[in-house]
Amino acid sequence: MILRKLLNTLYVTSQGAYLSKEGETVLVKVDNHIKLRLPIHTLEGIVCLGNILCSPGLLHLCADRNVTVSFLSSYGKFLARVTGPVSGNVLLRREQFRWADDDGKKIPIARAIVLAKIFNTRKILERAGRDHPTGTCNEELLSRSKMMARILRHVESVDGVDQLRGKEGEAARVYFSVFNYLITTQKEDFTFYERNRRPPLDSVNALLSFIYTILLHDCISALESAGLDPAVGFFHVDRPGRPGLALDIMEELRPILADRLVLSLINRQQVKKKGFRKTESGGVIMDEETRKTVLMAYQKRKMDEINHPFIQEKIQLGNIPYVQSMLLARHIRGDLEGYPPFFWR
């Protein structure tokens, strides 16, 4: 498999920034002062967080150069995105739509996604257990790991998407019930009780939600590159404006590209309590400096290399969404007998 070059994503966090076009270059201005110039050919996406403006000329250039521009709230909530004309083989998308309505086609794909999601989250617990070979922490992690192993066995025999969603939800509750044990430093400042969102009610959930949103942006772009429609999935329920297939692909990648990064940021004390504040609505948001720290860590994480277990090639972590999208497209075309999800080794 020939992999694309992993280009940069430009994250703009400075409130009031104005992005415009100068020839083939993206200009970023703050208070009428040019802060950054980037050639458009070096970018695969632009993500604007909060009160950021883009000129029509820049949006036209990005659409023409296949650079997706996404707009997120200060919370990291996805608001909108601007893309160029729909690309990809229309026959592939028509086949994707047919498969989404065919239980015989979509259930095996949904099952593969859930198996990989649970396997990968369980792997995080196992690694943490090896780091804490004795004590209550190890006992709890071992107990939850065994519970998730049982859920994995049940998933293999489930024959309905609703039942698969139930098993995925059960495994997620087990996993997050011991997530707080994985936080080994700054425990008073970063305590995790349960997963919550819209808005996140504590600093850990704020980090998780923010990185999940950024990862979703990458999954959408990867699927479009592979010629698939990010909105029509096999596991998530179809809803207007919801990128169901991108959410599908993201499930198996959350533990590796998001959860581990959150834990690393906290445990290595790259983020601090002072970087978060609670709003009047009760939600927790990051300040601009913390968002920059998180985004830089995410970009750096994407550059790490692994050996992909299916294609047996060394790739950068940031290319996993692209590889999985291409494998799914090959399966739908009939080139692969089944969809090979990503199992983290």
C-alpha cells in the first residue's frame, strides 16, 4: 500500500485571528499583525477554535486545494467545516449506501470495529497493570481486564447492531470505571469519576472531548480521501449532520490516539490545573495556552511510527485513519474478504 505523506494541520487558537490568502500562501493575522505564513501545499487541514475569521478568498483556495477548514467552539465542539467538491468514485459510495442498509454486510464491519475498540482499551489496562504489579490498583485493573475479555467473547457471537452497541457501551463503562487509576500524578487536580460531555464537567473529560473532536476531524478527512462518505456508517445511528462512518472508524483509534495522549499529558505534567476553568453553565474549558500544548502534543504523537499489523508496513500514527479508510474501501469494492480493524499490539 502506498501511503500519503502526512502533511500538517494548522490549528488556530488566538481569538480574533483573521486568516486570508496571499497567492498560494495562508496568512494568519492577529490585531492586524501577520503572525504566520504557510504555503497551502504543506497543509492537509485548518482547524479554527473559537472566534476565528477566514476570508472568502482563502476558503476558495482551500476548497480548490482539497484542504478542509473546520470550525470548532472554544470547548472543542464541532460546528462546521468547509470542503471542496465531493471526491471519490460514485460507484463506491453507492455501494457503501447499499451496505449500510444490509445487515448481512454492515454487521460484520460493526462487529470488527467493536472488537478492535474493546481490544485496544483492554490493552491500555493491561499495560497499566504491568506498571503497577502489586496493590489495589493492579487488582482493580486485572479485574476489569477480565471483564472486558468476557465481553469480547460475547461480541464475537452477537448478530445485531443494537446488541453490538450494548456490548460496546458495557465495555466502555468497565474501562472508564478504572480510568482514574491510570492517572498517576496530579491526582487531586485531575480526578476522573465518569465519562461526561456536552459540556465536559471536569478537566479530564475536557481533555478527552477536545482530542476526540480533533481525531474526528482527521477521520473525516481520511474517509473523504478514500472516496467514502463520512456520514453513512455501519455502527453508529444515522442522524442529520452526524459523520457516522467517521465515528465508526474513530472508535478503534480512540484508545491509541486520544486516551493515551490524555494520560501522558497529565502524568508528565504537561498540563496543569490552572489551565482549566469552569464556566457559568458548569462546563470546563481550557485556556489558550493549554489548548496549544495539547495540539502540539497531538501533532507530535501523530509522527510516532508503528508497524501496522495488517499491511505489515511501518507507518506514522497519524496515517492510521487513512490506512483504515483505504482498507474499508477495498473491502466494499470486493478486493478484501473482510474489513481488518486496527488491533494495537
